[in-house]
Amino acid sequence: MSAAGDRLQDTARRAALALPDVSHGYPFTPGLDVYKVAGKVFLIVTDDPDEQIITVKCEPEHACAQERAYASITPGRYLDKRHWISLGPGPGITERLVTDAVEDSYDLVAERLPRRDRPSAR
């Protein structure tokens, strides 16, 4: 079953907050809920009810494949469009897909941190 926009956003928030050493806030604008690990962004949740999307970090090859496979996955908003994708509600966008995207984004950011800044293993 596809995740509606509000469920997509809630699912992404829950997935992010379940990960170690995550912080979040609104550093850019009140409408963007930003999740970080060790000060590095891995998830942006758009609070606009007319534009219910999340944006996550993604390997460029995987990003291209996701964009081809799902009409509601597009190059990332606000960030480098090669390394970030935005997911909106639509066919095939499931809670599992959203959770996996958030966890993969977190892992990409965490593995690039200096060893001393990496969170404890999850």
C-alpha cells in the first residue's frame, strides 16, 4: 500500500529518530524539518501540506534507478541533485521504501564522518 503524504512524512520522522545520535530542528526555514547525525544533514522533511515530500542522500547510481522506477521520486530539492532524492506520495511509495531511504541516507552520511564522530553501531 502506498504511503500518503502525511504518513510518508511521519514514517520518515520515526525512522530518523530511531537511529543513534540524531538531532533535528529548523535551521533553514520554519517549513523544513532537518535531521542530522554529528551535525551533517541526512533527511529533510517538508512541512508544507501542499508539498508533502522528504529529501534524503542517495548514491548517484541508486538515485537514477529510483527516479526511473517511481514517478514520485525526483532529484533532490534544495541540495545537490546528483546525491539527493526527494520522495513524494505516489504509486509504489511504501512505508518500507521510506524507512529504507532514510536509513540508507543516514548510513551514507555516518560512514563519511571522521571515525571519532561516527555514532555507535546500530
